Amino acid sequence: MKTKAYGKVNLCLDVVEKRADGYHELDSVMVPIEWHDDIEFTPTKEMSFTCTPNIRIRPENNSILKTIELLRSIYHFSENFHVHLTKRIPSQAGLGGGSSDAAAVINWFDMTYGWNLSDQEKIDIGVKIGADVPFCLFRKPARVQGIGEKLRFFDVDLPMWIVLVQPRRGVSTRQAFGSLQFDNLLHPETSLVEEALHTDNYPLFLVSIGNSLEASAIKMVPDIQQLKQRLVRMGCDKAMMTGSGSVVMGFTQHEEIADKAVRSLKSAYRFVIKTKILPK
């Protein structure tokens, strides 16, 4: 029994403010991408977990097992599973790898057990695991606000290729947010990015996208800035970081430019792919 866990990118990310409870108020445009992990569930006597490639995921960071145990505490099922994860989405990348895995688990258990959870019930569960989990539950482009729990979906009519490249170092989400300087923080026009995606306005998209976390991430991983410049030199129309990083996105409407960039960068970086927004 298998399911797919699709990654995401932030095409715009505005960190609006830091709240009194320590969380950050966000305003973001997020889209699911075709790149995904695979998760396979096999009924067994005891819970177990394996991963391909054979990377060690610490129990406290294993979003799949954390989600299963949270669901067990709520719905009191007794069955155990061997879970095998085929991991394609890198960690500390800004691609929602752990969040997409958690969301896929919630959806799989809901379907398998016939719980018929409402969207809000899923969101309430997902936000307990992570801020990006509610978005990843639905595999639709969305304006995402609050701490990730407020979603407004919209259609995307803008075709483009996205080249994704991760530097040798990742970025800790906690460190990226912790080092923000609000006095001179970039606040991109999220509404304009949403409008551009919905109305097929590529020039507006290019001038409107931005990421409040990018400057602080570049201080930790300078290679992010170098990658942005390199992707533009290779023909991408613009490049920026997704989420809290460290993956850099290059945008183009020409597949041959995306292919050339992937070929040129593949030997130098551990993660280089081309992808598209997941179709409806």
C-alpha cells in the first residue's frame, strides 16, 4: 500500500511579524511540485521504519512516525505497520520534505480507515506536526497565512519550469527565523504574486516574487547567493530561495534552458532537478 508525498515551493514568502507566543505570522504563496517521496505501508506486529537511501532519521525528527502516533492517540487504532520511505526530497531545503510526508500519512490513514475527516480536522492535526503540513494535505496552490493554518486555494494558469538546486549545506529553519532583523526586512508583495500566477502574467510574477528569509539564510550559506547568480547566467529569468532554504529556484518558460542548467550543475551539487507545479 503506497502513497506519494509531493514537495512544495514558496513562490513568495513574507514574514509579517513575530507574535507574542514566539511564532511568526506569515503570508506566503505556496505551490505543490511534481517531485515527491514515496511511502509504503505494510501491516506488521510491531512498528518499524526503513528508508531508501539508507539515511538515519532521528526519531524526534521522523515526521512519519510522529504523525502515526499522533493519529493513534486521537483515533485509538491498534494496528502496526512497517513503513518504508523512498526519500527524494532533501532535508533543510525549504521543499517541505518532512511536512509532505506527514500530510501523506494523514491522508492515507483517513482513506484507509474511512474516517472521512473534514478539511479543518486535517488542518488541526497537521499544524500539530509542522507549519507546512496543512498546505501539503491538499496538493493545491494556496495563499498561506497565520502560522500555516490559514489556507485560501486558487488556480494557477502560468506555465513554467523550475530548476531546484541545493547547496552543500542546508539551513536550519529555527536559525533562519531566529536571525531575522525586522527593521530592514524584505516584505514582498504576496498579493501580486498570487495575481500573476492566476492571470498568466509572467512579467508580473518575476518582479513580484521574494522571500523575507533569504538574506538571513545567505549569511549562513553564502553559496545561495552564488547559485542565484549562476542560474541567471545560465538563462533563467530569475532565481530565489524557497522557504527557509537552502534550495534555490531558477524560473524559465523554456524547457531547454532548464535542461541545460541541470546538466551544468549536476556534478557540482548534491540535489539538482527540474520540475513543474503539480497539475490539477
